[in-house]
Amino acid sequence: MQEMRSGRRNAVAAFKGINSAPSWSPDGKKLALTLSKSGNSEIYILELASGKLSRVTNNSQAIDTEAVWMPNSNELLFTSDRGGRPQIYKVAVTGGRAKRITFEGGYNASPDISPDGETLAMVYGENGKYYIAVQDLATGSVQVLTETGKDESPSFAPNGRLILYATEINGKGELAAVSIDGRFHQRMGESTSNVREPAWSPIRK
């Protein structure tokens, strides 16, 4: 973790193997993260104050990663290839059986959830190209929002109306945004270097 004001850093996970894909809980007291310290990529939850680590997933045949918190703080969405191809699943923070959420398309990954918990944003893969798509969690309907085929890392704005994402234009990584209905598209300006994996900051109270 790094404190933004002072720049001070401290390691909260430095286990053997993979330490990746951290995701803040809604109350800011926990992190969901991917660790392979037991030999396989699994989802864990770390309580920052106590350092207590609890394992959420347990599937030795799959890669589980990219967990994000549902707004209710009781469930996580994550990417897993336990069905043969990357798809998005939901699991209770206490563990147990995971439920598959995405079924349309052969590749769905990198989930992010809208602030109201009703809409899933994800990377949707088709024929070797990758787009940003949204899925209504109540109905399961999917809408592809972007067209470049080189899009990744969706991140909902705090108002839930826009999605920030990374894309590639003329061979260079750039940031772009799209509305959740796909009508509004905006490039966030050219960069002198490649940019990837954006995240929208929360509204400061």
C-alpha cells in the first residue's frame, strides 16, 4: 500500500509466488487479493489492521484471480478458468461454492461492479479480440460497448454512468471512457507512454 499524501509504502502481502490483483473492501478495512502461496492461484481476504488472512476459494484445478467486492461487502466477483475458459463467478466472502455469472461468449474476465451492484462491467473476448461489455445481473443480458478489439481493465465511475478503460490506438496504450449504454465515447488524451489498468478514484466526502 502507498499513502498518497506522503508517498510512504509498506508491503501487506509478500508471500512466496504470486501476490496480485488487490481490491479494497467497501469500508477500506480489507483487501481481496490473489495469492499462490499454496501452489495455486486462489482468492484470499486480508484484514489490514490485524493481518489476518483467510482463504476464500479452493480449487486446485483452476486459476482464480481479479476479485472485486460487491457493494454489500458479503460477496466477491472473480475471474476463473474452472469451467475451461475464463468466466466470472460470485462467491461469499466466507467461502463456499462459487456461482458462475457469465455465460454469453467464450471469454469474460476483469470484472468491475457498478456502485448500485446491478451492472457488471467486464472484458468480453470474441475471435481473438477484446471489448468492454456490461451485463445486467438481474436479467443476464449482455451489451458490448466498445469496438477497437484491444480494450481492457474496465473501472466504473463513482456515479455508475461511465466506465474508464485502457485501449490501444495506433500501437500505443491510451485511456478511454464509455457510457454504460454505449452512446458516449471519449478518449482521455494522448500519452507519451503506454498506459494500462486504470482505476477510478472514489468520491472524497
